[in-house]
Amino acid sequence: DSSPDSGLLANLNPPQHQAVTLPARSALILAGAGSGKTRVLTTRIAWLIATHQVSPHGILAVTFTNKAAKEMVTRLGALIPVNPRGMWIGTFHGLCNRLLRAHYKDAGLPQLFQILDSADQLSAIKRLLKNLNVDDEKFPPRELMHFINGHKEQGIRANRAEAWDDYTRRRVALYAEYEAQCQREGVVDFAELLLRCYELLSHNEPLRAHYQARFRHILVDEFQDTNRLQYAWLKLMAGFEQRATDAPPAAVFAVGDDDQSIYAFRGAEVGNMREFERDFAQETVIRLEQNYRSHGNILDAANALITRNRDRLGKTLWTDAGAGEPIRVYEGMSDLDEARFVVDEIRELVRDGTERSQIALLYRSNAQSRVLEHELFSHGVPYRVYGGLRFFERQEVKHALAYLRLIANPDDDTAFMRVVNFPTRGIGARSLEALQGVAHTTNSSLYNAAASLTGKAGTAVAAFIRLVESLRQETAGLPLPEAVEHVIERSTLRQHYLGEKEGQDRLENLDELINAAANFDREFAGGEITLDGTPVNGDDLGAVLAAFLQHASLEAGDHQAGAEEEAVQLMTVHAAKGLEFDVVFISGLEQGLFPHENAVMEEGGLEEERRLMYVAITRARKRLYLAHAQTRMLHGQTRYCLPSKFLEELPEELLARVNSVASRETAYPGWGVSSQSKWNSALPRSEGRGAGMTGATASATPAFAQEGPGKGLRIGQSVKHAKFGTGVIVAAEGRGSDARVQVNFSGVGVKWLALEYAKLEPV
Ligand code: ATP
Ligand code: MG
């Protein structure tokens, strides 16, 4: 067969082939991890173009991360002889940003609007509350942020938000004030990017007609994690809602896996998968059941784990790759010990020829990376912290960026507040309050209000304004990296950190910011720097800077370590979605950490944690390590930990324990190690199932083993407290007189109690 597409389709199994070559109608590909969803989606784009069914111009593809978008572009470049760079491939946020940049006037935004990440947003909200003299104990900023974002994600503006009580009415009013503040400052938060874009299309018929007619094929990866607003955005863009053109609706090709839905906390809805059929006139559902990624033991473990979830759309995965190695389980005496083990193994793997980039270190929470990083660093193992908002979230980096942002846009009050007194120049909270007052009454930015400030404060702020003005002039003709360096020097940021106790790290981060600017300059130079998709003049610092800042906000975290270096990959499980590695370590498998303590008490929380564990396990191709520690530093104190419930849920015959029982015995005399009782469950009784739970009831935590045997207290036990009433023990820590238990009381909720004083009675 010598048709143009024969090569493209050669390495597909029959259902994959069918999916790639489906007619131009909406279709849903529902399939488990590693079954080739992303590959099918990418191949379909190539096939559609190669067979001239659509021009690259008519394709819109949504990926979940910027990295995934880049990868897709690279893969497409290899598959078809067109330059996919100009294609609309990106995240929802990235695509919306691009659209808003192109139509900023219609969207009611300044040309160089800045994007607030969640930390920026939080400080903007704090500032707002202060300005309005609102008690932030009564209206906690973080909660208000969730309130606002939650509404935006449902497409609800302040003027349409419902409120049935005074408290909610106040919050809605604050939401409205926040909207006004953002508009005044020309800044846009993440949720706003989407909502603004949705409204732009929805209100502007010619624009809507243009895009609805243009995008003939819309392809969505990781569909299970789309939220309400993203779903509505897709419907609108595809022309299944408010169609403004004669062209038929676009063909929407969605791929997803309900078992990998891990963003419920962010408003993602698996229900979307059920509604897809109706809303997008979908005719075909294709299931892919062969897994090409993982060896059998790994897949069996993943399958065994996920069957414990209820309410699944249900699918099975098989592989012909063979069982492979057993899953290695390591129990460290401490988090340090755990990290040492992990890094020792990594070094051995690398010695034996495994590429570092094929090794991933996954953890549930970002903070866990520090110990691992430290251990990797001290052994000189190159690593990269991947994903999340890490690099650009670091304080010193944000300070430097704030100066740059003020150069780009003086009205950016968030940036202003961040550095007006950093490094300190004697501008106190009082003066800033006065300044905010002036800005508020004159309805202008802080920068503009500064002129009308008098007295000592006025002098100090005026000096700051002069500094920013001269920074703007001095950097005007410079290449981006030199401009960044200049700002770091002249703002005295570098000097400041030179004098700080732990300044070394920060200085390195500042240097890395210059590297990031240099990389950015190099990568996109030569006519390839784009802002809103149109090339900008590389000699115009203002425009390059805006593009860089935009890049920094959107791609936070991606550019931190030597990007090209062969490095071990560190990331949260969330950030690992869609990726694969020969070797995967999952560390910190302890109750409270993974599953996360916040999730355990929430409705559906445990199931979401289990899906997260499923995602983690299914990243591994050949070898999987599961590690946990008996103690861990938390808020500067040693905490005793119980192994994760998820370890207990894996079939024992798939596991190999790679540390000796002896080390455990010396660490904790009295720790139960018999095979059935070694895992404790920190879950309310209703969550328990079958043998696992029976096993758990037979054992006790170290604390209990010594302190409470006579009382028969254990995790999962119902107890009675004189004041709080009845509840269930869900966790324990410490020993002797330090022993504490966490009890979920039916009346008053979850409380930690000192065992010595609480006088808990079993019921
Ligand atoms: P996830 O749910 O984790 O996102 P996925 O379903 O998107 O996984 P892919 O990443 O597309 O799966 O594919 C998993 C691996 O299997 C990739 O390395 C891919 O190249 C490979 N693969 C997929 N289909 C085939 C095939 N027919 N033949 C050989 N390898 C394949
Ligand atoms: Mg995928």
C-alpha cells in the first residue's frame, strides 16, 4: 500500500486503527492507561492532514500540559511534512491566552495584560480585603479565592451569583470588587483566562462565526479532567452551541480514562464523559484494551487497586509484555533513609545503563521533594523538578519577575506590592495603606497614585518609582537575558540575598532566571518569538519581555534545571499524568501523605486518591518501586507514620520486600510485622472491606501497642469522649506521653487528642 497514510497507520492495532481513521464525526475513545490514547490522537491529526481532509489551520488540539503540547508538536513534525508550529495545539489556558492576546480589545483587556498565578491571585485578594477594611478572619482570603474560582469555573460572574444569606451576599460583593480590581490593573487569573475567552466568543458573533467555521477538527486529550467551563468552551468552539456559521459543527475527538480523573478538587467532572454523547452528537465509542506500556506485574497491581473503586465506567487492560519483575517495596526508618535508598538505587540503575531521564521519582505533595532533591544533589545526580509551579514560584524569582513586570506594565499592582519595599527601603505598612487609600479613591493604580503621596513616605515611594523608571530606560536596548541580569543587580536583589543566611540557593535561582531568559531568547529568536501567535520584533525589549513574562506565568516550573541535561525526573503524581518512564519510584506511601489526609475525610476523597495511585503506578514501564518511611519530618517535628492503605490493596504475590525485617525490629520494638497485621488502616470503618480491614483491626500503631492495649483502642475503633461524644479513630502518632490520636467525631468533626488526657472509651 503506497497511499500517503500507510506509514502512519502501520503500527496500530485494529481498534486504534479504527479510531485514527474514523469519519469526521464526534467520537469518544474511552480507554485505560497506556493503551495508546495519546498516540491515537496524535496519529489522527497527522492522518487527517496527510489525507487532505483538513489543513493544519483547521485543527485545534487540547493537551493537559505545556510539555504535552510540545511533545505533540514534535511528534507531528516527525509524522508529516508540515510545520506544526503554527497549529493551535496547547492547554485550555494556553489556547485561551492566545485567543485573548489576538483579540484583546474585543475582550476588554489591555494589550499586555498579565496573568496571575494562584499565589499572585491570593495576594491580590488579600490586598483587596485590606483596602476594603474587611476582616480576613471572617473572610479567609484562600476561601474567598476558591469561592471566586469556583464561580468562574461554572461560568458565573459576580452579578449573576446567587446568595441566600448575608454571608454569601458579602462574598459575592467581594467577588465583584475583585473583578473590578483585576480589570483596573489589567491582570487576569487562570480561571479568568477561560471565562473571558468563553464570553468573548459567546458575545461576539462575527468572531464566533470565524472560529466555528475555522476549526473543523477539535481533539481533546485527558478529557476526563475537563471542568464545566472547559466543556462549555469546547461546545461553543465546536459549534454545538450558539452556532454562528453555516458550516456544520466540528468533529470533536475526545480521549480519556475515568480511572485517571484526578482533578475533582479543581472542578473536573467525569460526568462530562457521560454527557458527551448527547452534547456532541457522538456516534462512536471505541475502547482500547491492550496496554503497551507496562509489564504484567505492574499492570496487575494497577488493575487490582482500581477495582476497589465503585462507580467506574469499567474497562480491563491486558498486556502481552510478560510479567516482568516484581514490584519492589521499601520501608525506610525515616524520610532520610527512604531518600538514601531511592538515590542508591538510582545510582546503581544508572551505573547499569538506565538513562536518568527514564527514571521518575513521584510524590504526592510538592514539599516532599526537598529531601529527595537534597540527597540527589549531594551525590551529584543530575535531576529536574518537573511540573507544578516550582521554579517560577520561588520567592526570589518572583521578586525579580515583579520588577520586570513593572517595567512591562506599571499598573500591575500585584507586582508593585511585591517589591515596593523589597529589598527594604523604609516604606512601612502605614505608608502603603495610605497609598492604597489614594489609589482606591482616585481609582488608579498604585504606581500612578504614588505622585500624590506626601511626607516621608512620599519621598521613599518616589525613589522607588524613579528606580523602576530608570530600570526601564537602562534595559530598553538590551537583549532579554542582559536586561534580566541588569534588573537583578540594580534592584539590589542580588546584594540582598548575598547577605542572607540561606541566600546561596536563591542566588542560584536568580542566575537560573537569567539562564531561562537566555534560553527563551535563543529558542524563540529569529522571528519566532510570538505574542498572541504573531511574531514580534526581537529588538523591541518591551514585546520580548511581555512574551517572556507570559511564558513565565504559563510555563512556570518547566525551565528550571539544565533543560537539555540527562536528568532524573522529580514530580508530583499530578504532574506525571500522561507520561511514562522505564523506572518509577513512588515515595512517601504513608497514611495521611498518600492517601493525603485532607482527602480521607472528604466525600469521594479516598477514591480520588486511589485514582491518583493508579496514575502513579501506570507510569512505569519496566520497574516499579514503592517506598515509605516509619518517621518523617513535618513542620520541624518527627512524626510517626503508618504505611499507606494502598500498599495493603496490592496483591502480595506481586511484591518483593527489599529491606530486612531486622532493621524495622530494631527501630520499633513492638511493631507488628506479621503478614496480615502490618498495615494499619486509617479509615473510618465504613470504608473498610474484607480481609484487609480485619487485618487492620488486629494490629495497632506503635503508640497504641504500648499505651493502649488494655483499652483495645485501634484505628477504625469507635470511641466515646466525655465532651465531644462518639467518633471513630482515624489516625495516631507519637508514643508514650506524646501519643495522640485523631478522632472523627460525628458531632464536632475531626480532632487530635492527647491519649493521656482524652480518656477515650471504646464503644
Ligand atoms: P495515558 O492514559 O497514561 O495517557 P495513553 O493511553 O495515552 O496513556 P500512550 O501514551 O499513547 O497511552 O501510549 C503508551 C505507550 O504505548 C507509548 O509508549 C506508545 O508509543 C505505546 N503504544 C501505543 N500503541 C502502540 C502500538 N500499537 N504498538 C506499539 N506501541 C504502542
Ligand atoms: Mg495519554
